[in-house]
Amino acid sequence: MARAALLRLLRSQSKQLTSSNFQSGHRLCRFSTNLNSASHLAATSQRRWASNVAPSGNNSKITIGPQSSAKDSHGDEDESNIVYYGPISSTIKKVKLLSLTTCCLSVSLGPVFTFLASPQMDVILKGAVSSFVIFCSASTTGVLHWFVSPYVHKLRWQPGSDSFEVEMITWLATFERRTIRFADIRPPETKRPYTTFQANGKIYFVDEEHFPNKALLARLTHSQKPMPGSALKNL
């Protein structure tokens, strides 16, 4: 009896193991089938994406950074015509930006600080102090602009042309371009410092020591006697 019961127990255990192994194998087959399907879908999607974004013509090469365009080539051509760079152009712009910043802060925050710092002061006196602060800040900004406004930051000229283009700084520390004809150039009719030539009622200054094209400089100054040294060499 005990032997028969032991045999029946072994048979039942073997049937359970066989059933569990069959289920595991079935699950493993289903998993491998799903994995193959996913791989096939991924490969198909990758091929579709590659066909959609495949470059053509000159764009077949992989490039890093922005692609060159007609605008960039025009900018390079425009920069190639520059014959003069102001040696202290960046310094003037930085000083101009600093002056504008302090002027804006003085105009906007000066009256506020004046009224809050001395609440017991008379209102008329507070207004006078605020006006004085604003006037001092605005006047220094104006004097600085008057001083640096004739400075030529860049000069563009194409050999053979009867005109050239200069870049000048504005009130807001930005650059504007002006086209000047050689026929409009006149000797400066002013005694203010740092002037090289005059055209259309406006004066301009170039650093003669750092001007590379001496023939062009002679045309700008009408063969005036050159200065012994740079007027801004010590700035």
C-alpha cells in the first residue's frame, strides 16, 4: 500500500512538472515572437524616417553648425570691403553703454531715493535735488556722445568707387551706416578736437596712424598735412 501510494505521488508530481514546463516554454515562445515583431516595427520605422529626411543634392554631406546661405555669403562679401577698423571702437561702445545705463538708473531711481532717503525734507527741495541729479547724469551722457560722435568705427570702400560707407555710433549705442561721396568731402570747418574731414554738414574722425590705406586717407583729407601722431593713441 505504501509503495502504491508513493508511486501515485511521484506520477502526480511528474505531471505537474511537465505541465509547468510546457506553460513556461509557451510563454517564452510568445515573448520571443513579440520581441521579433517589435524589432521589425522599429526597423521599418527607422527606414521610413531615413527615407523622409534623406538629403539631396549638395546637402548630402553632414554638417555641424548653421548652414551657409546667401545672406551669410553677402555678409562675408560686405565685410571684405572694410578697409578701416576704429582701434578703440569696442571701448567707445562699452563706455557708451555704461553711460546710458547710469543715466537711465539716475532718471528712474534718483527721485525715488531722494524722496525715500529724506522724508522730512521739504518737497520743493527734494524736487530740486532730483532735478539736479537727472541733469548731471543726462549732461554727462550728452557730452560723451558729442565727444565720440565723429568717430568712424568702420569704413567700407570698393576700389574704383566714387563713394564709401562709414559706421557711426548713435545715441543708443547702436551703429548706423552712412554713405558719403568723395565729392562731398570738405576740410573740417570747426575747432572741436578729433576731426579729420567733413561731409554733408557732419564731421568725421579716423585714426590716421592706424589707417592702412594711405592713398585713401589722402583722398579723405584732401592731402592735408598729416598729424604727427595718433590723437587717440593714449586712450
